[in-house]
Amino acid sequence: MQGKSAVLALILLLVAAAILVTAGGCARGTATGTTPSSLMDVVVTYVGPVNDSFYYYVPIDADNNINDGPIPVAAGPYWGNGWGTGSMTHYVEYHAGIYRLFRVLLTPDLRTAGGGITAVAGAPVVTKTGLATIEVGALTFGAATVSGTGMITSVANSADQNAGALTVATDAGGNLVAGSVVFTPASPGGRGLTGTELSQVNSLGGQPLAADSFSFLGLTLTLGATAAGSQTITVAPTTAAATAHFVGDSPPQISIDTTGTLTANSAGSATNTLVPGLLFTTGDLVSGGQATIGLVTAQEGTLLGTPYDFTPPRGGNTLRFTLDISALAPQSDFLSINFISVTQLIFDPQALPSLHVYDGQGPRGNDFVTIRLDQFTTYKNGDSLVVEGANDTTLQGNATDTEKASVDLIDWSVTVRRL
């Protein structure tokens, strides 16, 4: 009898534990399995019940800069991830009954080609969305050298941006041998000859080699005595100093100027300082020319897993989760945080802003909150400089009152604590 009672007690204990985990959250720990040194509890409340078909975000900016932070995407045509922009490093998403933690990824968008920049790729390492204007400075034409035996003693490059090797053969009379002039582009820095350039090269066969034979390429030859021979003119890549002027989206709009070097006629060329992480594709560079590049949030970041702990809303109007600060922002003294909710994600650049029904901290959602990580305390909506209330103007789009209530932020709190 006692054995049966013990088994029954054990079963009830296991059932109670299962109910507790289901009703509450699930401690996930850190990626390394170590014990967190500090945690951040986030509680977000809406006017109506949380709708699992809608999207709820808590973006976090842990770049240690209190002058900017995460804000909603208020209008197109550059929707990015469809919900948030500004400066952010991580975000928690609640959608379809699941909490997920992401690291933010930015992606480049070439808004205006110019200066010889024709495409851009890569992943910028900055955490801020915004617009970078690239201005091409003075050009440095690649040095031209000559090898082999023949009439050419030196070559000056005054305009050739096409790096590569140009083979030249002359006969005993100093005439260019038909078919002997062949150009092989270098990589990086070279391109195939244009139709016009190729036609001019082909017309040189049988013509006397002269100082201006390759002036149409920007090369001037210095010639010695008439002789038969075969030589190769090698042109190094052309480069240009460039400046990137970046203006962030998040108010106040922060400006950052950086410098670097671009290489002409290169595909996916990296510069370490111009816009770190970006790869530029260029043709011939144009001094004084400009290109504009938008840095926008990728439609989805890098999935890190789930929050350290969380509680499903279960038909209620509150989201609750806990983050491991020591893993999320180990080098930060403070972070910026916002609470952004949307009825749908918009990616279509032709979509009207009036379709975007969203909410965030403050009347327009732009009043992100700064949280100190060295003070173990609770930050509350009612104590903030801008207290969040119901029925913001951002909720006036195409949605029912019930749908609007489900994304209408009404209260929040953030607690920083030791484990």
C-alpha cells in the first residue's frame, strides 16, 4: 500500500512539474552552458489579447551608444525586415506561439549607381540602418611596365583603368604583326575590351608601331630602334581614394564619415575601412562621382535560439521572457530597447504606408528606452520620460478595432537582476 502511495506521489509530482514548465517558461541557459551572471526580465502588455498571427518584437541595441536605438519602420519604400529599423544588435520575436532570439543582420541596397560603382554585396558590420553616400576621389592609374625584347623601352599610363597584359609583336620593319596584339585582363582590376577598343586593336595589324599606337587605351610608348621582337605591357590596377558619408535612420540621425580605397574594374572587391563588410563591384572609376547605398535590416536575422526563459501568453495580453545579459551584451554598460508590434510584415516597395498598422514606445514608436546594465532595478513605462498610452496614431491603418487592440502597446517593464 505504501509502495502504491509512493508511486502515486511521484506521478503527481511529475505532472505538477510538467504543468509548471508549460504554464511558465523553459530555462534555456546560455549557448556555452555556463551560468548567467545577470538577467533581464521583459514584460510587455497590450490592450487586447496577443494574436499569434501578428508579429511582436523587442529589438535591443547593445552597441554601447545611447544616442540611437531601434525604431519602427514607419513608411516605405525601403521596408527592410518589414517592422524595425534604426540601430539594433538583437531582437526577440513572438509569432505563431513561439519566442525566438535573433542577432540582427544588415544588407546593402544600391540606391544610386555612380562613380563607377555598379553593384554592392556583403554584410556590413555596423549595427545602424541608414544611407551611405560614397564619393570617389582622385584616381591613381596603375603603373605600366614592359617586358620582353623589342622596340618599346617604357610605357606611361595617363588614362588606362583596365589592368592586364597587352602582348605586342613587331617585324623587322617595325610594323605590328597582324593578330599579335592580344589583351588579357587581370583579376582584380581588369575587364574585357569593349567592342570599340577591340576594333581599334584589330586595325593595328601591319601598321608601324608608334608612340601613340595605344593612345586609345590611355597608354603612351617610348620607342627605341626599329627591331623585330615580342613584348608584354603589364598595367597594374587603378585605384581611387573614396569617402563614405553615413547618416543613420534612428533619431537623432548620427553622421559617420569613413575613408577607404576602391579598385577599378573589380567584382566583389573589399575595402577594410570604407564601409566595413561591404563588397563593391566597379567599372572604370569616375573622380567626383557618387553612389548611394542603403543599409537596411535583412528580412530575418541569425537565429540564436530561444530566450533564457519565457511565458506563453495563452490567450492573455502579456508577453514575458528573460534574456541572459552576460551572453547578449557582455561588453555593454547599457542598451536601448523598444517594443514594436505589427499586424503584418510589409516587404513590397510599392506598398502604401497606410497599410502599416504598428505600435511602439511613444506616440510614433520612436522613443526607445535606455537601460543601464550596472544597476539592478526595474524600469517601468510609468516612470519613463515618454509614457506609452493607448490609441496611438500609428494604429489608424487598415485593420479592425480588435486587431488594432492586439498590437496596441499599453504597458511594459524591464528588470535587470542577478541570477
